[in-house]
Amino acid sequence: MNNDDLPVPAPQVKQAPTHFAPAVTPVANTTVHTDTDGLHAGQTNIPSQGEDMPAYLARPENYTGKLPVVLVVQEIFGVHEHIQDLCRRLAKQGYMAIAPELYFRQGDPRDYTEISDILSKVVGKVPDQQVLSDLDHTAHWASQHGGDSSKLAITGFCWGGRITWLYAAHNPQLKAGVAWYGKLVGDKTLTTPTHPVDEAVDLTSPVLGLYGGKDSGISLESVETMRQAIRAANATAEIVVYPQAGHAFNADYRASYDPEAAADGWQRMLGWFEQYGVK
């Protein structure tokens, strides 16, 4: 038996906060809850840029060898219950899924009841470069705790969808990314100096984008602009638009949830990861 066949000691985790961000309550009755049976799941800490970054980890409890890794990037609401549940769903599929708290230096979205306050007091202060570095440290941490660094993927939702595109242009070791309704164009600022449409030429990993045709915040025009940028760059990327879906169609805890689009997108994501060698 070689070392890769030996079980890796589980990183220490503690019970994570299981509530939803107050800005999205009350939650819809369509909310999905995935149990932890057969999983090692909870909150842990990851050293990053001289600080301990909180993160939610979910992976199979028993396995041999090393696990494929999926970095799960939060919505504007932070790593609340929905993001944790998505990690558990991925873990049930055999992945090590990790969602780092990428706003932890700037604040906690769960401290606010208004979306406008989350955007202005927390999200707007988070530099892209800080986020990309934190994701690098998360990937490195995973490789030291039973994750396979050669089978690294990323997926993100809303704010995290945009970050997914950026990370696919940042980390050449990434195998694949799936971006759910992340903004593609926008104003350039000190914290957000570029956007996915600017980074298309630098994509080094295959990216699947999943978008809603009735998304009031992401126009079909911007989606088409991104498609043109992808074609011009000869990048390996694909964008799927669900004509009847709006923004956050995978967010089963919100009124925006579209079960058909969400189910199809989930299967496309798993297929994308398999197609490009993550699993």
C-alpha cells in the first residue's frame, strides 16, 4: 500500500452557524437541507495572508487516496446555510468542498438586515486581489489535508460567479470552473480593477457559465458581450442561458428559485467537472 492509499487525518472542525443571513429571511419553503450522514463537515480555519480565515468544509468521512477539491465561492450573503448546504451536496458526490469566508476581514454579512448595507459596508470593500490570494491559500490548505491539487475546481454563485471567472484566469493549476449568474461587466474601481469580460483572453481553465434569461441585474447583452470575448480569445468556455429563469435561480431558499433550471445546472456542473478531469 502506498501513501496515497492511507487515510488522511481529518482536519479539526467545529459546528458552523447554521442560520441564513437575516437579509434573506424569511426563507422559502422550497429550501433544501442536506444531512451530514457519511460526511466530515463543519467550520475550520485556513492560514491566509497572516491570518486565520474561517471556512466551511465538507468531505466524505471515509475514503482512500486523495479527494478532488471544489472551492465554493459565496454569494454576497457570505457562507451562510445555503452555501454550507451546497458544500455538503458536493461532498455527497465525492468531493472535498471548501467555502472560505472571503469577507472576514471586512465584516460579516450576517450582521446586517438590509442588502444595501451588505453591499456598501462589506462587499464593496473587498479587493479582488485579496480574494484571489485567499482562494490560492485555500487550495494549498486542501492539498495538505487530503485534497488532490491536480484535481482542483471552483464554483461560485452571484458575487462568487464573477469571482469564478476571475480565478479561472488567475490560477493555471485550476482544472475547471462553473460560474452561476456572476456579473460579467461593470465599473472598474480600486477593489475591482477588471471584470470577466476583460479576463477572457487570460482564461487558462475551462469555464461553464450558467445564467438566467430574465435576470434583471445581468443583461443578455452583457452575456453576448462575454460570449464574443470568449470567441475572440479562443478560450474554452461555454455559457448556458435558461430563458425563463431569473437571478439566483439555484437559491432554493429564495423566491427566485427555479427548480428545473437549478437541477439542470447542477447536472451540467457535475458533468463539466468530470469532462475536464476533476473527477
